[in-house]
Amino acid sequence: MGIFDSFEKEGGVTKLISITQKSVEETWKNRELAEKWGLWLQELESFTKLPLFFQLFIKDKNFKDLLFEILAGVPDQETGNSQLWSEKQVEAVKLTYKIIREMFQVSKDNSIREKAAENGLIEKILLRLKEVTGEFERSLVTEGENDEEEVKPPTEEVKEEKEEAQPVKNYQKKKRMGVGYTTGVGKTWNVNQYIKNKKIKNEQIAYLIEILSNFFRTKDWNPPSYIIDNILESCLLPLIENAFRTGSLLDMVKFNKLYISYVRLVRVFSKNKSMAFTLLEIKSNYKPKQIEPIHKLLSKLNDLANIYNSCLQSQTSSDSEKDAEFLIKEIKKTHKSVSKTVDRLQGDQNEAFFENALHLPLRESYPLLLKNLRFDHMDMRNEAGNYVHHYIKNYSTNVSSSKINRLAQELADLSTALPIEHTNGIFVRVDKDRVDLMKAMVMGAVGTPYAHGAFEFDIY
């Protein structure tokens, strides 16, 4: 047995962290740093109770050195380096969660998961996720409680902009209307620092999401019910819902690693018997009320991925296109897994849905039955392989990437934005190989030139 193994067995690790935590709390003068490092030490003390954690922790020499520097009070003594030690704290948190991620990755022993659950690991991960993202939590409203809809807090981006642009105390309250930039008055917005902070934050979120993926990626162990309750009453599902609601694959590719972590976690949930139902519509007594279930948002995201995939076929590969292709593969793989799970969970509900829809009045049944047919891809070539399109002679094979990207964004909106009423509907089809060749069928409302007929248009 090595010296560090003996040290851990005799409780030396917990004692060392406890002493360090007490020193930080009682002796440090820089209270901001004391609070940050105190929280990290509190988490660290809890994590050392998990099997394998200390063995992985102690392998990193930087971690050992850092722990003794904190014990010696170095951050509090270096008064001019508060920003440096704040950044080190963020890095320490990230590396700590990296170890936990690896811990579940390298071990298939479910006793580790049981021990982690007993020590409240998932609660800590979810709380840290809320702290990092600023995302709202859902809460279970029991019968008789005030179940008024809560006001949704500002999005992460709005919150960050407010924090970055917070003025100094003596800033003049009177400002010119319509001016978006300050000219030296008050606190300036540091673009480079904002980008750096955004990158660090996204890395932290990705690590936390990956921990959850590794924790739930098991076939032989079902998490206890209180962990499922913790998930439902946390910020996790709202965070994924908002991420899938982005509407632009280009924006997602900019933060590729983060979005891939979201998609993979959903795939893990779809394969876990206890967690799969969280992808369906959750009960209405969870507030704020869910706008749309994750499986439906993923379906729309998959449609978006298909559109972008068609666009990418006509472009030369660059690093950004390769990132997009990889993200699209992950989305499609997850959608396939989730669709299979949803079909299994819903059973005969789909058949009953169509049966019931046919007995509804036309104004209700028409959109229900045809809304998913508003937009799709098709092969516009005939049996001889020639395109059947009015503008095919005008078609150019040299398509700019800016045009393709703009088309992709516009087409992504069409799948849900086109009107679908029994008196007014538009159906669009895009060629499966040439995304800028389209056909549209318009059935207009009474009082328009397109009333009482179905009009087909070739669009280029």
C-alpha cells in the first residue's frame, strides 16, 4: 500500500481538506476569494468519499500543489492577484468535475453510482449547473398551492450582458436614447474578457453534462426515485429545452462541444428505463409549465439538421463544415434512439390520435393531420434522371456559402411557420440534392387570388 493510499485510509485526506476549509473561512481577509475557494473545498470534501476519486485526484501534481497553497493562504496573501486566483478557482472546479467524469467513465461498477447517489453527488452537480448557467428551476406545485405561472428569468445571454455592462455607482442616470455604446462613461465592455468567460462557462457546463451522461450510462442499475425527482425539479430539463429551441445550427456549431454534450445526454436518457419518460411531456403541476417536450424539440432539431445536411452537400469541406457534419450525425443518432423510445412508451397512443382526429370538425382535424407535411425533401428528377423544374436551365452549380447558410436558416423556419388551415395552406418541397430548387403549393383563403384552387410554383 502506497503512502497516499494509507493517508486516505486513515482519514488524512478528509482531515486535511477540513483544516484547509476552516483556515479559509476564519482567517482569509479577501472574503470574495474565501467564498469561492470555500465552496470548492466543501465540494471536494464530499467528493473524496467517492471510490476512485482520490486516486484520480492525487495523480495530478497541480492539484496537490494547489491544495497546499490554499492551506498556506497564498491567494489571500497575494492581494494584487485576485483575478488570477479567481481564474485558478474556475480551473480547479473544471478539473474536479473532469475527474468525476473520468471516474464514472473508467468504472462499470454500479456501487460507485450508489455511493455517489447516497452522498448527494447529483444534487451538487445540478446546483452547480444552476449556478454556472443561471437557468431557472422547475418546482412541483401540489394541489392547493399557488400555481400561478412564474415569471421566466432572463436568458443566459441577457443576464451576461447585464452583468458585463453593469455601470459604476456614480454613473449618470440620464443617457441618450437609442445609443447602444458608452463612450468612456461608466464601465466599458471588455469583448475579449467576455469571450474568454463565455468559453470557460461553456466548458464547465459541458463537463457537468458529461458527468450526468456517464452517471446514467448503465444498463444494470436504475437510479432511486429521489434522483429522478431532483432532475425534474432542477434546471437541467429547461436548459436542454432552451438549447434545442435555438433555431440555428450555425449558432450551435460555434459551441459544438457544449451542444454535443446536450444531445448525448438526451440519448443516454432515452436508453435508461428510469429516465426515458423525462423526454416526454412532463406533468402540468411542474412550474414554470413546459412549453414543448424534449422529444418534439429534438424532432424539429433533426429536421433542421437534415436541411443543413442538404446544404453542406454542395459546399467544399472546411473546419466549420466538418464540425457541423459531426454535430448533425450526433443529432440524427440521438433522434433515432429517442424516436424508438417514444414509440415504445406511447404505445397505441398514435393510432388513437389519428382515429380521434378523423372525428373532429374539419377546421380542427385538418391542421392536426397535415401540419407535419408542410415541409419536406423530394427527388425532382424524372425516371430519365432529368430535373422537372421550370428554372433548371438557369441553375448554377457555383453556390456561395453565404447563400447556402441563409437558405438553411430560412428553410428551417418553414417546417413550422407555414400556414396550415383548411381554408389557407402552403406546402413546400425542396430537392434532396439541390437545396435552392423548390416547389410550393399554395391554397389561398377566400378573397385572395389563390382562393378555391391549388397552385403549384417552381422556385429558384
